[in-house]
Amino acid sequence: MPKKNRSWMPKAKLSDKTADLRRMAEEILLKRPGALDSVPPADVGSVLHELRVHQIELEMQNDELCHAQQ
């Protein structure tokens, strides 16, 4: 399978654990037929916004967990 164009993604180096988690998540996504095809083209901007907001929420939660562990 060809690599996806991820030029829009941040260039920060992922930790090994984060990279492994991402790889596993992408493998799960590939096993879900049509998972990426169900968004109507008119809704792509809205879905992209929601994904960005969710990513920021996850980053904030991760920061809180790291502080709690320390």
C-alpha cells in the first residue's frame, strides 16, 4: 500500500511509543472498510475542524497525565 501524503502534518519527531501507537491506529483504520469514504465532500471542512479540536484536547489531556505522573 502506498504511503499517504502527510505534508500537512507537523514535522515534530514522534517518540517511539507515540509512533507505535500511531502505526497501530492506522492499521485499525485500514481494517474498517469505507471508514474514510463516509464523509460527504461538503462536510470535510467541518470534520477537519472537529479532528483538530479533538487533537488539541488529547494533547491537553496527555499534558495533564504527564504532570500527574510527575
